[in-house]
Amino acid sequence: MAADPSLEEFTAALTELNKNQEAIQQIVSFCKTSYTPGCDAEVFRSSKEYTANVLLNVAYHVQNVATKLTTCMQVQLAALDKLDVQVKTLTDHMQALHDFKGTEEFHAPEAARTYQRVPKVLKLEEAQLPEHAKPIPRNKRNSEDSAPPPPPPGRS
């Protein structure tokens, strides 16, 4: 995959800004050493011109870095949009295949599981059931349903 030219331009602009900062430090130190109170107007004027040029230079480089960053981000956004379209196309294609062929087409053979055969469940006879699982005899069921409920404790 080739390197993105906009990213290379952005990196170069940042490097240039860093180099510019070193040059600015030299200009600032020159202005500090050459300017003293009561000095001649020529030193003051040249320091003032250097300061204005430095500010313009910094503003240019910051604008250049911002432009390169914006371009780089726009290129990356366009690549993401293209990738999004490709993913959506593949998703639609897979959905169409799924609808046409069914779900078995997309399972790997090793995903198939074998299950043990279990014999049919046998119905237990009443004698084989535990006491709590035995059905209530019909006459007990009717007599319990028709009996009035006992009075609550403590009331007469």
C-alpha cells in the first residue's frame, strides 16, 4: 500500500514549523542582546521589523499546517466513505446469498455437532413415582375442594 501524499505533506509542514521555531529563537535572542534602553533608533527599528516578520512567518506556517491537516483529513474521510460503500455492498451480497441458499451454506463443516441418541422416555407407573409426584385420588380431591376453609387463628 502506497503512503498517502497528503500525510507526507502534513508531516513535512510540521517539520518546517519546528525548524521555523528554532530560527525564531535565534532571532529573539539576537533582539534581546542588541536592544538596550536608550539605544539608537536603528536597532529598535530592525528589532521591530524582525518581530513583525517572525509573526507573519509563524502565521503562514500555522496556516500551512492547518491546510495540510485539513487536506489529509478529507482524503482519509473519502477513503472511509469508499470503505463504507464496499462493506455495505458485501453485506447486501451476503444477505442475498443467505436468502437464496439458506443458513446451512454459511456454516463450516467443523461447526456441525453430533448428538448422542437418547432412548425414548418411559412413562413410569404410579408405584414407581415418589410420594410427592403421585396423583391425588379423585375422592380426596373433591372433598378438599368442597370443604370450607378453616377459620384464621385467634378468632372465634
